[in-house]
Amino acid sequence: MIAARRIVTARIVGGAVGIALLGGVALACTAIVSDGDYKVGSACSVAPDDGKCALCLETTCCDPFSACLDDPKCIALQKCTADCADDACRSGCNGQYPSAVAKVTAFDNCASKSCSVCSLAGIGDPCATDTECASNHCLGRWCSVVCAHDNECLGNLVHGKNIAGQKNACIVNKLDVKQCFPGCATDNDCSNFAMTTCQSTTSTDGTNTRVCSTSSPPPDGG
């Protein structure tokens, strides 16, 4: 069905159904039926603050995604593969829900073909090199950009969230440079960024927020 590519499963991110790209890229859809942490929806919607990947998926791949969301077995297959780390695990999930494989594959093919931005990490997502980031700038641990306001730090997900399902923030670092930092709610949201914890600070817009940082008080520029 789907090899070890980034676009592989559907998850809830920030309360919306999403496509997991190394942890989750969101596609906002109307929640109709809830199945634990997974929701079945049918009507794609676009929010003004959606990230680039979410916006592309919502406008380009709504039909195949909705077809999957309308099928409980497709949701179950996506849920099954969400935590798979290898093809053997994914093959096992395919065997449990064979009738849903075609629908998941159709959406994956659409997203892979039409939304190349979704194969890149968004602002506030983990990275090792600039080329892994849609912003083409890896700030040591996460994708970032130089910013002036929080709205310039939108992640790839629905409502501009990062893969932890949190809003990023524009922060003045120790070098007096304004840069985007990954938003967080708990230390667990910072687990992808070595030696960082989730710390309270104030953004350039004067908003009280929490970001992943190595210093206390934050930030330190990543």
C-alpha cells in the first residue's frame, strides 16, 4: 500500500482529522462520528490560518480523503498504521482491512502528486538540514524563519500548528534576532528537539506562550 513515506496515515491534530507527516499534518474536516482519538468527517473546510500543506490537501485532495473518512474500515486502517515503523507492520494492517487499502492509497497518491510541500517539514517541525524544511531554513533542531510577528510562523498543519499540534511563536533570541520557535504545551512536545524543554515566554506580539528551548528563561535561538 504505502511504503515508508511521510504521507501515510490519518490522525487527529489539534482536534481536526489530519494526515500524519512525521507526526501529523492536518486536514480540517467536519467531525461527524468519533472513534476514540479519530474522527470521521465528510466536508473539507479551509481556515484562513491553515498551513501550506493543510491548505493544499483541503483544496486538492478533499474528495479522496472524504471517501476514506466515510468508511470506518479506512479510518481503522489509518489508525492501525499510524504507529508503524516498518513495512511489515503496515502489511499486517493492510491484511486486517483489505477493503480499505485502495481508498488510503488513492489519497496518498493525490497528496504525493499534488502537494509536494507536505513531503517537507513545516516551521516548528524537526529537521537536520535546510533542505528538509519548506522554509529552507533549519535552525539546528527545527525549521524556522526570521520573523516579525507570530503569524509569520505558521506550521504546516490546520490553523498553522506544528506536528505537536501547537501554535509556533515569533521570539527574540539571545542574539537579538526574531525567529520562529516551536510551540508546545508540555515537555513531551519538545521530545524531538534534543536538550529542550517546554518553557513559558512572551512572543514579539506580546502574547504569553510556551515554546521549546534549551535555556531557562527562554529562548536561546534553538
